[in-house]
Amino acid sequence: MHQFQIAPLAGDLGSPFVFTNSALWMLVVLALIWVFMVGGMKRQLVPGRWQVAVEGVTGFITSMLTTNVGPEGRRYVPWVFTVFMFILFANLLGMMPFALAGAHPFTVTSQFTVTGVMAIISFAIVLIVGFWKHGFHFFSLFIPHGTPKILLPLIFLIELLSFMVRPFSLALRLFVAMIAGHILVEVFASFVVSGINAGGVAGPAISLLSFVFIMGVMALELLVCAIQAYVFALLTSLYINDAVNLH
Amino acid sequence: MDLEAAKVIGAGLAAIGVGAAAIGVGNVFGSFLESAIRNPAAADSQQGRLFIGFAAAELLGLIAFAVAMIILYAV
């Protein structure tokens, strides 16, 4: 589908030095986050509306980490906050409906490579912190307390498998959720067009119905954008909790 | 049956999984709401667990969707 295609804006797609629409929208996301943060980091004693918004987001991430990881969780706020803001802004920017002169919004998070890299970094943090703090004792994460001796190898294998699949599920959830939402909107948009083309009484009626439905789906998608960013940050903090506190 | 027809039937069968995940997600939120109304004081502290359950149920539906897409376009 056209809206998920990566098109080169400068350079050649085959060469390693190519500026694509994906890269452009990542820069747009970065610029928006930068504007949002700089506008709110004035450190006024009586905060204005903007500063309250920024402090709300940072406080939200900080409290999420302190409740899930404990007091040590504050050290991981930079990464979780970064990933939350990036996913949230990229999702919301990708939902923008307009397209001008062939240029259209690109959902950065609808690419498995982008979400995959974020998931791999989260997973790498878990591995590095786990082995740094606990050494080979980290493997006790795969053996729950009170496991019978006979079941030990089986439980170890199952827990290891569920641990190794984490980055994959983290990345897959985000990118499939974004793609599914956009495809749903696109399918109903095609119903609008073909309904008008069909003519008669039933055709435009179906078009109108589909159009109303699209508005509902868009509202739902805005919710999904926020929930997916929240879920990514929440699961990352839970995985970090595993690495910091074992069980 | 030729390959195209088999593909479309397979994708339709894979879409059943999405409906099953819808039951799962509804179950997660429904059970949460049921117990949150009984004990509203404890509801806020369980919101993290609510979204973990939601994420786990949703992931399986999304995997079913991904399988349908792979059958339709990538095989």
C-alpha cells in the first residue's frame, strides 16, 4: 500500500546514503518533541500550562518506573521517556489525514525495523543490567521459586523461550497495531469511493455510513496510539524490573 | 482448488483469531470494570496489570492479523 512505502527523497534507494520519507518524518517527530520539551522547561516557580504538560509526562514516566522497579527505577527514566515520547509523537503524526501534492504523512512506527531497533535496545538494557548486577545469578530469573526438581529442565526451557521472544513481541505489537489501524481506515475509505461511483440510492447511503464509521475509527485509533506508547513503556519498565530485582 | 482461492480462504480462517482476541480483550476490560465497581478504591493501583493483560491478549490477535497478511501478500 502506498502510505507504507518508503520513497527516497534524496539519493538512491540502493545506496547506503539515502534520505527517505521515513527519515524525514523521524526528523519531524524529533523537532516536535524538541519544541514541546524546550517550551516547557522554563523552570518557573509557578508553572504555566505548557510546563504543567511537560511535567505531567515526565512525572507519569517517573512514577511508572518507581512503582514497577522501585527507587532504583529513576535511573532508567531517560530511555523509557525517550521511547514513550518517540512512539507517541510518531503514532499521532502518522494519523494526520491530509495529503498535499503527493506528499503524505508517514507513520514511522509502522516499519518493523524501527520498532525492532527500539525493542532490541530495551532488551539489551535488560541483558546488560541483569548480567552487570547479578552475574550468572541472572539465570535464576528462569527458575520460579518452588519449582519441583523433576520439572526444572522443562520450566527453564519454557521461561527461556518466553524471555527470548520478548523483543519480538514488543516490536511486533506496535508495528502491527499501527498497520492494522491504517488499513482499516483505508478499507472504509475505499468503500466511500466505490459507493459514490455505484450511484443510485444505496451507494451514497453506504458512503455516508462508511464516512461516519471512519470518524469513529479515527477516534479509536487516537486512543490506540496513546495506549501502544503506554504499553511499550510499561512492558519495558517491567522487563527492567526483572533485570534489577530478579524475582 | 487453485492457489489464489486457497490463499483467500486461509486468510479468512486466520481472521478468526482476531475475533478470538476481541473476546479476550473484552474479557480483560470487562472483568476489570466488574471488580473496579465493587471496590473503586483498589482500581487505580491495578491499572498497570490491566494494561499488561490487555497487551498480552491483543498481541495474539495482532499475530493472527499478521498471519492473514502474510498469507495474502507474502506467500
